Amino acid sequence: MNRHVAIGLVVGVSLIISGCNRSGGPIGDSGRADQDWPLQGRTADGARFSPMSNIDAGNVGELGLAWTFKIDPDRGMETTPIVIDGIMYATGPYSIVYALDASTGQEVWRYDPEVDRGMSGNGCCGPANRGVAVANGKVYVGVFDGRLVSLDAKTGKLLWSVDTIVDHQRNYTITGAPVVAGNVVVIGNGGSEYGVRGYVTAYDVNSGKQAWRFFTVPGAPGGPEAKTRAMQIAQPTWFGKGYVEQGGGGTVWDSMIYDPELDLLYIGVGNASLWNRTLRSEGKGDNLFVSSIVALKPRTGEYVWHYQTTPGDAWDYTATQNMVLADLDIGGRKRKVIMQAPKNGFFYVLDRLTGQFISAKNFVPVNWASGIDQKTGRPIIDEAIARYGTGDAKVVSPDSIGAHNWQPMSFNPKTGLVYIPAQITAGFFKELPRSPLSKHLGTMNVGGYTGAAPVPAAGKGVEIADAKLPSLGNKADREAIQRSWKGRLVAWDPVRQKEVWSHDYGTIWNGGLLSTAGGLVFQGTADGRLVAYSASDGKALWEFPARTGIMAAPITYRVKGEQYVAVAAGWGGIFPLLNGALAKRANVDAEARILVFKLGGKEQLPPSVKPERELVALPVTGSPAALRAGAMNYAIHCSACHGGAAIAGGAGPPDLRTMSAATYDSFGALIKGGLTSVGMPDFSAKLTDAQIEQVRQYIGSRNAELRADPKQ
């Protein structure tokens, strides 16, 4: 079956090309280009490029803090603020929306959707939110619990609210931003690791009435969507019944982009459920449309074309990373393209009218595939390295966290370069025992993978026996992985498919990118800095110590002639939450704030109020078998918030090894009752009293190891 389907001749397309050079220019410049940041990517092309140049390479050293706004609670900040007519709209944890005066930081209004804090564990990566869409005087936000709401932009008053979830017995959550496409607002969701079926839904922008819904993977054969063109293409690429039970995955948990020139909506589709293709689809098939870019007609939701970046994905190589539209000179002619750097490590350039493959090249070292077949557009998978089973674990690069995660890249039409927040990682993959789909919300099951691994030398694959799998609780193993994992800012030429310059970081999970006509690239870092680089050669020109890890992408805007740079700062997400032992290298905490800068800014960050927790001995009486059982249940139920091997990564939830003696004594009651006010659910239906005690004893054993070696 063809991996892309042509849409045929597009008639009546008007070209909107502004300031084009060799690499094209902005598409559909929305809002007042000289001051606002009206869309997630600023303009309809999603480039995250600003034509402002008041702040440039010559004066960026004068940049200082103009104002800050504290966000509560202190959890991961992933929002891209929207600025229109001097008002900034941003979101914080639990989908709370803030409207702020963009020049002073004074709060105009706040909307709290009152998400049940106890459902925090229903999502893989914390209760973060990536922002709002603003159009026609309305603010749209996807809520963590599955609602889509519309607010009055002036007052924050609720206009309408809809429940977007098709099955509340499954683990659906929303962390991504909606997108307005003509007369509809579209939202996706997340939850593939927990067993859901992916889809996007469109609602009328004024009434909230559902316009259409597009499922990204087939349901049970013969279901209500089986006769659609999309499902007739997708269904033959799935086998067996495993995907039906597990939902199939394919959630659209982040990137979508609307092209007003072509009137097409592009959605980036996530990984399959289970991850392990052997268990979900009998080890066969491409499993469409997981790990794909899919083009839809926004008025009807009708399928137009698709391109699959990772056929038969078994490594969590999502294609949900942000997409950029551009008009590039390729092979002597102008091509209307869509570009993406998904998790799998290859940078893709596609024809955005037809989905036709143009080119792809790996932007970091990878070993799962040796390249992309330039005729078919399919990856050349190294089966000996990448395909795993029940035997020895395989070291596959990149790891499931990806060569590029959700942090947005930026395209600068003046330099012709794409700036990618890349990372070099590897993971151990092997088939794990399959358990039935959990009846309890918040229990992850992927059917494979065993965790972080050292990056193979020269990108080669290595088979390592089970006994040699590292433990993140072991200092030597952890440091070996830390030395090989690194973050990298890559300046990439999309026409020549070649790196122009790069800058390495000591850890992964660095922030998204902003590029400007002032010759600058701004990026926040995992170790708590906002940095400005020269867009042409990567020279570091300025930095600000933010005291917390920055993951979100900066923006820039102008109010009354003065240019500002803003970023949402706050450490969090899957890396510090689940991989706390590796994330501790960043040495930051989750102080959630909006930080705004201007030339000559004189403000200072307020003093840190981080409380110190006294490390006291927690008695351990459990047998070795009980401690092993406790470690397993901790990994299943607790690690996603409190860190693997009970080592927290400073992303909000406390390090349980440092709990007080009083908390340790009352552990059972707390676990069964929950602490929903701070986001901890009630585990009484998931764990027996005996299992809770085993988890408590395991935490006590980790406390003893921490007291013996405080550097863990």
C-alpha cells in the first residue's frame, strides 16, 4: 500500500508569500506582525520566528528582567503564551488560564477549570498544559480531564464547555493546545501508554457543537467508522485482536497545524498501544496511522493524505512533534513543504499538498535505522538491533524519550535554518510480560522496554544480557548513562539536510526555540538558564539564571514600541518525573513562573523559599522478597510522579526517601485515602494493605541507601 495518497489538483490556491528568499517566507501572517504573538507558532506557518529586531546581537547583552508572574502549583510549565493587543494569555498546571497585562504582568483575570487533583496520575507526564488558542474574542483551552472550554477573552467568563472523551473508563487526558481551523476548533488527547484509541474532534467555534471526529487507528472490525476511506486504508495494516483490547493508541497529544492557503489541517499522530508490535499486532503491519502526519479537510474531517515516519513503531517514536510549513527552493523549483523532526531522529521534508516524500536525514546519531529509502520514503530498519523479543535486551537509539520531544523547533526564513532542541539517548528494549488492560485508571502497560541505557559507541547496537541491565538506583550505572546522554541545539539546513552548527548540553530536556530577525535564537535549558545565541554561528551572547529548568519555547512581542521576550519557566514532564536519577544532574527545582525581559530591565527574581527536609532514618523490617515486591509495585504505581528507583527529579512531587518519620508511620492511611489536594490519588482500589506495606518498606530501604550515600 502506498504510504502517501495524493489529493490531486488543488484549484484556486492563493499564495501568501512575505519576504521570501531562498528558503521561503511566512505563510498567512496572522495578527499585527509588528507586535503580537497570536498563534502557537506566531504565524500560520508555525515557524516560531519573529520579524522584530529591536533586540539584536549587538544589544542583547542589555536584556534584563522586566517582570515575573508566579504560577501555582510549582509543576512543569509547557505553555506558549499568546499575546494579542497587549494582553498575554498563558496556562499553568491543571489547565488554569491566566490573562495578564503583557507590559506589567498585572493579572487581568484567571480561570480555574477545577480539575480534580487526584487524577494527576492518569497522565504519563504530569498535569501540564501547552497553551490556548485565541480567535474572535474567545480563548479556547483543553482541560486535563478531557473538557474543551471557550472563554470570553476580555473577562474570562465561561462561554461553553464540552466533554471530548469517548470512554471515561480509559485513561484519556489533554495537555496539548487546541487549534482553530476556519469555523472549527480542534483538540486531541493523550493516553496511549494506558490503553486508549486516538482521535481528534472538531467543534463549532461559537456554539461548541461537535462538527466531526477523526479516529487515527481502527476500532473493532466492522465498527461504525470502518467504511470511511481512512479506516479502509488503515484496517489492513493491523493484525490480531491485541490492538482492539488496548485501544491501538495513536493519540494526537500535541502538534496540529492549520494551513489557510490550502485549507488543510495537519495532525501529528503518536505511538501505538501496546508499544510492543508483537503483542498488539502479531508483529506484523505498518499499523496506520500511528507515528504519522495526516492531512484532513477541516470542514468535514475527511482524510486527504498521510505519511508514516515510523511504520510498525515499537519504540514510542511519536510524530506529534511540532510541524512547520514553508515554501522552499528544492531542486531548482519552489516546493510547498511541511517539515518535522519527530522522536525517531530523522528530519523530514514532505510536499504539504500531497504528502509526497521529498527528503529525510538523521539530525542526531541513531541506530534503529540506517537511513531512509529515498525512493519509497520508508526507514531502512536494522532488524538485528531494533526488533526485540523475550531474549536479551536490545540497546536502541534513540530511547523512547526521543531524539526530539514536544519542545518546539523554530524555522528562520532569513538564515534558512531550522533550530531543533535535540537530544542523544538510548534505551533497553525487550518484551515484558503482558498483563490484561488494567481496570484501574492510571496504570501503565506498554508490553516492552526496560529503561534508559548508555548510548552505543558510534551509534552501533549492542545486545546486553538481563543481568547487566543497569539500575538507576546504582550510582555507577546512573553516571555511565548521564555521561552518554546529552542535549544538543542543532541548526539544520532543511534543503541540504545538513547540520550547520550545534551546541551540546550536559543533560537532555532543554527548552523549545525562538528565532528572530535580530539575528538571535533563544532557548531555555534544563539546568535553569535562558540563553541567546547568534542565529548564524551559534555563539552564546547572553544568559539569565532562571533557577528552574525551562522546557517551554520563548516568544517575543511588542507593546507601545518596546520589544519583550517571554518564557514560561518550570521544571517537569516525563524526564524529571520518571527518570529523576538522571534528571538530578540538572540540579534545579520546579519554580513555576512567567519570566519577561526587555532591554534595560532591572527586576530581580524573588528569593527562593525552597524548604529543606531533614533526612531521618526510616526503619526497614521487610524481607528481601518483600522489598523486591515493593520495588515492583512502586515502579508501577509511584515512579511516574516520584521518580524511578524512588529518586525524585525536582519536578514538583517530593522525594519519598526524605519523608518524615510521622509520614512514614502513617503511610498506609495516606496511600489509601490519597492526598488529592496535592495531586496524589487514592490507591485503595489498586493496592492491598500488604502491597502498600511492601512499598513503604522499599522506600525505607532507599532511604537507608541515601543516608549511606547522600550523593545518590
